[in-house]
Amino acid sequence: MSELRFNPMLNDWIMVASNRQQRPAMPKGWCPFCPGSGNVPDEGYDVFKYDNDFPVMTQEFSQLSGQSDDFFKAKPMYGKCEVILYHPNHTITLPELPRAHIRKLVDLWTSRFEELASDKEIKYILIFENRGAEAGVTMPHPHGQLYAFNWLPKNIETEIANSKLHYQQTGRCLTCELLAKEQEAGDRMIMENDHFAVYIPFYTAYPYGTYVTAKEHVGCLPDFSSEQKDALADILKRITGTYDSLFNKLFPYMMVMHQVPVNTEDAGDYYHFHIEFYPPLRADGVQYFRASCETGAGAYCNATQPEEKAQDLRDAYESFLAKGEVE
């Protein structure tokens, strides 16, 4: 059974997908994403789109459980869940990939966005990656995921609404202005290339949480030029390599792309492509937990100073560059 259930306290829809409980434990030493598994091309691949075996939603409207009424509201769920495989090598990591290979990943993300946007039921396409056991990953093979929703998830809806309000009040894009202010301040900036900048936001709730922001005002991957796609591949290699250089080991994170919605209100004037990293560490071996205050009240408390963490990342970036692995 899968359906959306309405939370009237938060004016939000919650996905209920009991079929996810049927996911089997993987046999030790076996990976469904490796060539020879029977699930991907045996001859290997560069990057590959893999339909989730146990999706939260599919491109057929789900059947309701029959428990909804005028108060307990439910509606069918519709969408798509895909796994995006980065490389056939089971142990390679994103920063270890050549920039030319990461560009292939950017192209795959773009083509999947374009195809799913052609489905008029789809309203938002979320591209993301969970990395490391601290982020809940059970399959280490390098991969990310893509969820296509037929509604706007609450965080995205809130971001877009506030961006629209800022645009109406000032005539400026909120993300463009945020980047300009961070560049002016300087002490939270980490790195830049011709088309992207990376910084720790003034207000971050996550120690070592960064934004990767397009310097030009663009809304989504299909709007990128070829040069911008190359630059995105470059900056992703640099920031993930920097994270791994911070404590000289695989650094866990959640990475989420924020893009304009599709098949709904055109937000292109006031919403702006960026990537947010949410690392679940606040120090080497010290996990950051969303505890009662954060989870229950939504009152986040960053127990670290963003400016100090930005300096840590700038030092780690220099260490990464010294390894000569940028090419």
C-alpha cells in the first residue's frame, strides 16, 4: 500500500509506502549495481539509470487503503524513483572520478530531468545522494537517487514561496543576493570556479554544511550551457574531495539539488539552482544528530561557528589540491 496522508498540523503530505518493508537483505558479497549481477549491463557501463526495485511511488496512481474521510485525508501517490549509478567500480568514490566522467553523470541527471518533466503529472524532480553509514547508506556502490513527485515537498514549497516574496519586495533573486553577500563577507567562502561558488551559509544548521550555487541565474540542469555542466562536474569533484580531505577518510553527507518545479507555476525569475550538502558530522568521529529540539520544534541549534568550519574546509581544500587529484 502506498498513499499520501495529510498532516493538518503542518499543512503537509506524508508518504506512506508499506511496500518498502519488503526490501530483502542483500546476500553478503553481492551487489545489484555491479556488472554480473543480472541487473545492469554485464559488459559494464559509464553511468546508468536503474529503476528502484522497491519504489515509494510509480507512474501509476496508487490505490488508497480506504481509511480516509473528511478529516483523515489521503490521496493517491504518483511519481518515479530511480537509482543513478555513478560507475561500475563498487568501491570508487565521486571525487576519485575524472571530471570527464562526472560530466557524463551531469548529462544523465539532465536527461532524466527532461524526460520526467515531460510527464505532466510530475511537479518536482529531486536529485540527491546519501553517502556513508552515518547517512543511512547500506549499499556502498557509488550511486545517488532521483525522486519525481506529483506535488511540491514542503521544504521546496517554503523555499520557493520565500524566494518569490523576496523577488516581489526587492526585484532580486534571493539566491543570487545570498551568494553576492557571502562573496562580499568572504569568511564563509570555500572555493569557486568560473560558474559555481561553494560556501557555508551564514545561517547553516549543519556543521560543515555547504551550498554549491550557480553564479549565473539558472533554474535547473536543462538550462545549463555545456560550459556550466563542465563547471558543475569540476566543482562537485572539488567539494567532495575536500570533504574527504577534512579528516582523511570517506566523509558522509546528504547532497540535494534544489531546482525549479515543473508543470506548475514558472518560478524561473526568482528561484535559482543550488546544491545543499548536509553532513552528519560536527567533528572527526562525532556525529551530528537532529535531537528533540530540532526534530520536535524545528528549532535548529548549530553548536559550531560557521566561520571556523569554513576555515577548516578551506584548509582541507588546500590539502586536496596538494594531492594533485583535481584532473
